[in-house]
Amino acid sequence: MDDHTLAAILAGEAGELLLGIRELGGAVGDRRSDNFLLGRLAAERPADAVLSEESPDDGDRVRQSRVWIVDPLDGTREYGEPARKDWAVHVALAVDGRPAAGAVALPAEGLVLHTGRPPVLPPPPPPGTVRVALSRSRPSFEVRRLVARLGATEVPMGSAGAKAMAVVRGSADIYAHSGGQYEWDSCAPVAVAAAAGLHVSRLDGSPLIYNRPDPYLPDLLICRPELAELALKALSE
């Protein structure tokens, strides 16, 4: 199977696993999902490297062109609250530092969004209507300032994947983050968002580069293409 299909299948299967053990809590879910994904990737793509949030990183991956970047459970806090649906599984492949394939599973909603069948963007919002997906617990100063400058409506959510997919699915128009993230937080969401035709970049408009020696990648902008210039200008000010 191709990389797009593999990413979608693995994200979906990891999500099903997590649903089945949700009552055991986030720590168990993180570990079991990680073990599952690493085992499947070792079997399906033995020559590729893997960077996972839940596994040690010896740095050897930086010498390889193809690196799978996974977050076995994005939104551990939300996963631990049974009524919440805003958590995800991320599976992405970076080739020479760029997202080449990816899938974001939203298991509690029974959805897997992936680059093999890019989502179709809904129509743009009415003029003057902007919705910004942001952290429900700790939105950053920069994101609050963006909301104020655009006169936007806040859409609080949990995981990074859920917020990014809210823009893909049309329940938000912008997802901006400046509070600190790692490559596994954004690689799969960026792959899916870019495949759907959304703008993806860092907050200063520079490209998102993956498989770097230090996986810390603290800021992110995903938004509808017609709002990119407006959002970047507001962030630069």
C-alpha cells in the first residue's frame, strides 16, 4: 500500500485501540498506541526512521530522508474526559524535511482525515466573520492578540489535531499557536491541511521544516487561504 493509505490505516487502527481502552486513562493509552504504531511501522516500512512523542529519540533519524512522525495520542487530557471528542492520533511521513503523507484520526467522531483523499474545503465564511480555534485552557498572548485584531470569535478546543481539523472541516477559519509544540504535534495536521488547500506556515510566514535535530517547533499557522495575508499581517504587528 502507498504511504497515504498506510498513514490512514494506522491512525484509524490506533484510534480504535484507544477507544477500547479509554477507561484505563491517558498514560496507558499513550503507551499502547505508541507500541502499536511502532510495531506496525517496523513491519510495513522497516527501512524508514520514526520519531514519536512517546519513544526515545537517539537522533539517528536526521541522517535519513524518510521519517515517520507520530503522536500516538494527541490530547491526553481530553482523552481522559469521556464526554470529550477533541483528541486525535497523528501519523505522518516527512521526506527531506517536508510532510509528504499524513493522517489525523478523530476516533471519538469515527473520522480519519488523510492526504490520500484530501478533504474538500467548505465555502468560505461570510465577510467579516472569522473564527479562531485556540487552546481551551491556555491560549497564548499572541493568539489572544490575533483574535482581538481580527475581531474574531474564539473556538476553544483541546488537541492540536482537533483544532487543525476544525479549520479543514469548516468549524473554524484559523488555527494559530505560539505556546510551544513539537514536530509530532503538527506534522500530520499540516500534511492534511496543506493537501486540502489551506495555508500552513510558522507564525512569521516561514515554512515548517521537519526531522530537525531538535524536534521543538513552537509555533504554527493553519488557515483558509483567503485569510492568510490578513492573519500574517495581524501577527506581524
